[in-house]
Amino acid sequence: MVLWVKDSGIGITKQDYRLVLTPFGQVKSSILKTASVTGLGLPLARSLTEMNGGSLTFTSEVGVGSTFTVRLPKASVTQSDTN
């Protein structure tokens, strides 16, 4: 299963890729000066994905936004009856 999430946010520089995947890692940005962030969203998403045998990757361009991709193996995806 592949899930894509795309945003039109401020973007992430390539040198900050590792930082945003580190728990409590926060990128310094004048745009985010007033934002209240913990730096846990991406590390948590990556950990949960990896715990289920998957992977989380992303690409980003400053001023354009980011695309996040979660890939999960078939064995970890179940189908439920929603009737």
C-alpha cells in the first residue's frame, strides 16, 4: 500500500531532512517564529510506519511544499468490512 500526502507549506531544505526526522528536531525559520511545534510529527509517523514493516520518505522544495510517501507491505495492511 502506498499513501502520498502533499502539502503547500514552506518546504524543507535538503540540509534539514535529517533534522526533521529526529525527535524534537525543529528547523529554525522566520516563518515559524510564532508557531508552536514539538518536532514529533514526522519522527512519530516514520516510527509507526517502520514498526509495521514500511518506510516513510519525502521530497520537499522550499517555498513550494513537500510530498510524503508511506509504503506498507501487503502483510501489514488489512481490509475491514465497513457494512
